[in-house]
Amino acid sequence: MLSPVTARDELLEILDSRTMIQDERSVVITGPRTIIPQGSSEPVSCRIVRKTSEFGTSWQPDCSWADGSAVVKVAQTVDLKKPPAEFDLEAFAAKTAIIRKEVRAPMAP
């Protein structure tokens, strides 16, 4: 059985390599950074990925987490006119923590 962190890393690897099949190359340009969002005691792993295809270059932030019951990647659409360096990964990590709290199923007794 995989550890949650190993499972998350493998999921991201699979998702990144899948884009290469579609003639789109992905390169991590920021991160991954482990961030513990304010108000949370659990970390998320966040990064910014540059994607290049025949249609041009874009970038996309994503944060992910894994636990004993789920492996999740949350991505956000961004204004591509702004440079990736201006994107607030800390704020996105906080949004991701809210999503995690909302979707997490309570453990059965």
C-alpha cells in the first residue's frame, strides 16, 4: 500500500506525463512548495506549471493533498497576462484547504 504522499506524487506524475501524450509539455516553474494554510494544521503541496503546446505557452497553479482516503489535485484558471511570479500561492493554498474541508467525508466510527 502506498503512503499518501507517494500516492499524491505518483498522481501528479501521471497527470503531467498525460499532457505530453497530447503534444503539450509541462514544466514545473515554481515549487512544489509545502504550505500549511492559515487556520489549517495540514499541509498542501503547491506549484506552478508552464504548459507549452502548438497553441502557445500558458501557466497554471495547482495544489494537492493526500490522506488515507483520497488523493486530490486542485487547479485554477488564471489571467495569463500576469506573470506567474505575481500569483499568490499562499492564498491559493488557503482556498485549497477550504475545498479539502468541504469535500472531506467524516470517518465512520
